[in-house]
Amino acid sequence: MGPGTTVRWRRRVRGWRRAGCAALIAGAVALPLSGAARPEIPAPAPAALAAPTAATLEKAYAANRANAAQASRMAADHGDRHRAAADRAMADPSRHLLAFDGRGAGLVTEVLGDLAHAGRVAVLVPGSDTSIDTYGRFRAAALALHRQLAADAPAGTRTAVVAWLGYETPGTVSTTVATTDRADRAAPGLRDLVDDLYRITGPDTRVALLCHSYGSVVCARAADGLDVADIALVGSPGTGADTAAGLRSDARIWAGRGADDWVEHVPHVSADLFGTTVGFGTDPVSPDFGARVFDAGDGGHSDYFDTGSLSLTNLTRIALGETTEVTHG
């Protein structure tokens, strides 16, 4: 391929990217938001609880399980057996729910491990299409991470995982998934969660955010000044920031993408339109972004927390603060 052909090819690729961005913008403006078609499932208001402390954790867990049980009964009376079963699972005595709201798509914050005494806490932030109805797959990732943390932690170090479905995630096929709007609304809740964690565990606990897919946009919007040790962007479409420094965080910023992850093909463009940011800008695993790129192995977009995977091994090392052991991509 000669120099002239190369230049023409690069211009053509840039043209395709601009066209793709234009399509995203047009869709975000012209198409209605998804999610309105499904009838609302009745559920109680969340339990009214004071901000949690180590002393009140068990009380909070019990109150939220009771709320989930009531939500299950209401969903069953409404004729939605699938939601009733999902809520009923949340109400199991073994579950530790720091927060629960069964209304709409649903919000859940679940703790795996002994949070009150944990010296290392990993907060898992999900991406699109995560709700109470699909919570099982998100919890499976959190369980795999919890098992790996417990197995790899140094002697005497207690660990916990917090599965934070604390925001209304966008649909993968929707206009909302191409904008930062949901992330902007979610960010204050994530910041509040981190404050709660330090209130429960004490100031010396090490907290890491592991942010998958659209969840990486949420973490990026919450990152400014947030008191966490590490932020890992996993299978990220971008953050809305041009560089890791643009997140304005003192945390170490990590990024990893599996070799078979389709998100690699998302155009890394961004445009502001009528107060909404469409697209997420610089690729987080690119040198231009400036993150610490970790090796995420050969998996696809939903494989990062598979037991035995290289990605899970490196995410565990990041959460434990064993940063010199992380292998790089």
C-alpha cells in the first residue's frame, strides 16, 4: 500500500467515525427513550434507615431483606412470577443487602464478606442491561471476585465485595447507552456509597472501584476527588474524559480489555449536543489516555470475572493493592 493510498484510507476511516458519531447524535435526539413499554411492577418504598455503621449493619440487612420479601409478594399478586422469584431470592436469610428498592427496574447494593472488619473492599459497578430481573449474572461476577479475593488475600487481611446496582442502567440497544446522562445521575450515589463504606469500615480501609462497560462511565463521573485507591475500567467504551488525568482523581487508574471484546469496535468519539454528551471519547486502553493497562486475557465482553481467567486474577491483584504483581497488556 503506497503513501497516497494510506492517506486516503485513513481519511475514509475518519469519515466513517464521523458518520457513526452523527448517527449516534441523531438517534439520541430523535428516538424516544427505551423502557417505557413495560408496565410498572408494584413494590414498597425502600426501608427508611439511618446511614449505616458497623453497629447497625445487621439491622440494615434484615430490614432490606424484609422489604425484598414484601416486594416479592406484591410482584406475585401482580402476576409477575419472574420478578417475584428474583425478589424472593434477595430476601433469603443468607443475603446481606445494604440497600434495596424493588420499584421499576430495581436497585440493589449487596455485600459479600464481612464488611465491618474488611481491610480491602472492592466495589463492582455494572454496565448496561443490569436490573433486578438480570441480577443473577451480576451477582455471579461478584461471587467469583469474592472467592478470588478471599483465596489470594495475605494472611490476616479480610476482604469484602460490594455489588452496587445503585443506578438505573441503560439498555444495550437504546439511545441512553450512547450518552453520559445515566452516569451523571448515578455518580452522586456512588460517591455516597464510598462515604458509607468508610463510615462502616473506618478510614484505613483500602477501597477499589472495578467498573465494567457503561459502569466505567459512572465511575469516571464520580472520580473527581473520590477517596479510593484504585479505579479499574473494564471493557470500557470510554469515560467522557480525554485522559486519565482528566478524571481528576488521586487513585491509580487502570484499564483492560479482552482480546475478543466487541467494545473495541465502538467509535471513540464524543460530541456535546444540547447539554448532552454523546459518545465517550478516548479509548481507555490507548497510550493517549494514559491509564495503567492490565492484561485482560482473550475473553469477551462478559468474561472478565470468569473463574480462572487472567482478567479476574489481575483485577483481584488491583483490589488487594498488589500492584507490582499485575501483568500488563
